[in-house]
Amino acid sequence: MAVVCLSACASRPPPITKLANNRLVVTRSVSASAYEHASRAFLYEEEERWQDAAAELQRALAFDDESPELQAHLAEIFTHLGRLDDASAAVRASLKIAITPDGLVAEAHLRQAQGDVVGAVAPLQKAVAMVDLGDEPDTAQEAYLELAEAQILALDVPGAGLTLAELCRREPASLSGHMRLMAVAWAQGDVEQTEAQLRQTLAEEPNHIEALTALAWLLAAQGRNDEARHAFREALDRSDGAMEIAAAYARFLVSIGDSKGAEQLADDFVSPSTSLSAENLPGAVEMERSAHRLDRALALVRKAEEAGVTDDAKSRLALTAAALLKEQAQTDTAVATLVAVGKGSALFFESRLRAAELLRESGKTSEAARLAEDAARAAGENADRKMEAAIALALVDEKRGDAVMAARRLEALRARQPDNPQLTLSLAMIEERRGAWQRALELVEPLIKKKPGGVEPLNFWGFVAADHGYDLGKASKRLQAAAALEPGAGAVLDSLGWVSFRAGELDKAALFLEQAGRLDPGDPEILAHLGDLYAKRSEPERAVGAYRKALGCRPEERLRRRLEESLAGIESRRAAGR
């Protein structure tokens, strides 16, 4: 071993010095023997063979233990594997040899994995100070983007905006920089900056389909419908007629009341003579569904069923048909379609869960429980399926009026699966609905600490806190982070509007709520929030319109009662001449 070490030490490459941002940086190449193992480690990493990758990097370090980059990369793999003590040792070794951007980024990732999202920002700020966009543009850009992401996770969305603005100033051609700055600007309610960043992206790359569709939805959210049409059409042209873009365009047309335009678009993409296959059927069905031609979508499914497909394909088509029947309010037929899926099908479990959900929503709780129990038995020892069945049964308990039993059922399973985010979030939702909102927030808090970039937990916590007037500053920051991570999501924009409303910031509330209302015009909760906003602004006619539209969207029972009470309140004030 000593002979190998001496040989390796004698053959280490000499150091190389260079200037970066007026700093003298010392680096060097990796030795040839270490390079062989490092290359193999990178291949294992691409194959997601993380343990093998770590082992190869450790072998590389036996030949070259003074490479800060190898130590940093080993730290990254250990962090991914959850071996945080080993990752910490590798980070220390890397930074002891030399402070490099790679080592600092590895330290930041380790801190995030340890739950210290705020502490991850400082090493990334140091990394950004060390990189040079002119010398190593890819490495430098990645450092800026990592810092901005860390700032978002640390709930410093304005700070992320400054970081990204600096990146875009120094490197105007950074498409990733402009797109991330767009998301941050939208989260802060700066629609002018949002649009400017999207147009800058498109000036650099006119075929950037993500930017084109984001621009279309941004324009739609502002009610600039003619411009949105143009953006959708351009996205469709530049994507060579991608079906998913066409479906999005059709949904937009339906949302603004242009059913004829949506139908014509669907006709352009799906004709009666269309040859259906397993590859193109989902797109064709979604196209007809997006144009609100549910009968035609269902006819496509029936046509495929008659084409002599396999039993497995028939089961999948049954699930698709049931979803379309549900949208047509043909609940009994949808349930019968799902129940017809046989026990031998790989989709038996899913079909029973979906049927149970339909029956529960229609108030047939005994039948729903029976089908959910069928699913539970079919789950076997599969932990994920057992969890899904338990959630289905808990929701039946809640529908029956026994939310306490629902919570107990999920608590019992959670004792065996404490780290399951879906289970915890489902329990939190039940707790919130039965009035235990503080308990709901307590349940979700660990999810956010473990995965600070989880949009659903961030949005849930922020919305529930806002709904109860609790820690509105923190709620607003968490919702801003969620919006920056998922730009243009109607549900998150609604939550941002709601926290602003609860804070008394009515102009800001209107900005977000009206955007959400245009993006998701059939969401009864968003419409209810718009009604509350208009009522608060003494615009009773608009409030009544929003409430009545919400009632027409089949809201769940609790929301329906609230809407009716709000309408009754407006009517009573009118009768009293107020």
C-alpha cells in the first residue's frame, strides 16, 4: 500500500494557477490512475448505481487524495445516498485541500440534506464569488442557479431575484437564468418583469417552447386573450403541432368561451378517420376532452376497445372511459365500467379505488367502503398500495361524518410509515377539515423541513395558515417560494391572493386571485375567494356572480354551505338597504 501511495504521490500532476474574478485560483488535473476510476464512477452515476460510484471514487482517491474536486463529488454521492456523516467528512477533506466551487456546492447540498436550508446559502454565495462566467460559463451559471434555488428554499425569494438578475446581467444569453427569473418575478406579482424575461428568452431562442407556452398562460392570466391566442398559435407552429400544446390551447379557448375555436382545433388534430394506436390514443382523447367534446373522446375509447386490443389495454381503456363518464356526471355508468375490471387485471386495485372514490363523492358510503376494502385486500404486502387503500377508507369514514375515525385510521398506518409524505399530507387535510388546523400545520412542518422544495406541502401550510390568520408573514414567504418553484400554477396563485386578502392587501389579492380565476375558471374555491374579494371591495354584483358561478361548479359540501351563507348575507344586506 505504501509503495502504491508513493508512486501515486510522485506522479501527481503539477498545480495550475489562473485568475477568476480578480482572484488567484489554484487547480490541477487528476492523475491518470485516478482518472480511470473517476470515469467509471461517472458511468455508474449515470446508471444510478450510487454505491458503485462511491466505491470507484474512493478507489480514485487512493491514487490522488489531494483532489478537492474528487472529494467534493464523493460528498455529493454520499449525500444522495443519505450517508451524511461520510458526506460531511468528504466535504471537510475537499475544503481542507482547497476551497473550490465544487466543494462549496457540495457543502450547500449537505446542509440542505441536514435540514439547514438557510445555512446552505452562504457557501453558495462564496462559490458565486469564485466563478467566472467568461472563463467557465457552464460552471459559473450553475453556481448562480444553485444559489438562487437555495435562496428560494430558504424563503428569500427577493434575494433569489437579485441573484438571477445579476446572472442575466453578466450573461444575457443565459436561458435558464431568464426562465428562473421569470418564475421568481411572477411569484412576487411583477407581471411586467415576468413578461420581459420570457420575451428575452425568446429573443435568444425563438423555438423555446416552454417559454412560449409560459408566455401564453401569462397573457391569459392577465385577460390579454388576443395576445395569448397568438402565443399559443406560435408555440403550436414551432413545436411542429405537438398534441400537448394543442390540448393546452384548446383548454384556453374553452376557458374564454370560444367553444367553436376549440372544436375547430380538435378537428384539425383528430379526424373520424384517425388511425388509433396505443401511442396516439391518449393524445387524441385528451385533445377531444380539452375541447369539451366528451362524447367524441368516449367514442374514441370505444373505437379502440372494438379494435381487438389485449386484456390489459382494455382495462386501461376502462379507466379512461370512467374518467370521461365522471366528467359527464354519469357516475353510475362510470362505476359499472370500473367494477367490470376483473381481479386478474393488473389494474384491478386502481379500478376499485377509483370506483370507491366516485361512490363516496355521490354519498354511497357503504358501497364505497366495500370497494375500498376490496382494494385493500388486493394490495397484499405492497406498502404504497396499502397506504392508498387506507386513505380511501379514511375518506369514506370522513364522508360518513366520522372524521375522528378517519384520523385514527391514518395515524395507525403512519406509525408504521412515519416518513410517507402522501400519508402525512392526507392526514393533515382531514385534520384541517375537522377543525384541527394547528395539528394539520404541525403534521406538515416536518415534510417541509425534509423536502423544502415540495410545492404541495408549502402551498398547504401557507393556505391553511392564511385561512386562519396565523403567521401571515411566514405563510406569504412559503407561498412565494411555492409559486417560484411552480410558476403559473392556479392553485398557488390563489393561495398567494388569499394570504394577501387575509393581510388586508386587497390590490395585491386582486392581482393574484384574478389571475388564478382566469387560469382555473371552473375551480369553485378560487371563485369563492374572488367573491369574498369583491364583497370586501363593496362590489356586490360581482361578488354574487362569483359565488353563483362557484355553486355551479359542484363544490364539496363545506364550501357549498359557505357559498350559500355568503350569498344570503349579501341578500340580507340588500334587503336592509345597506
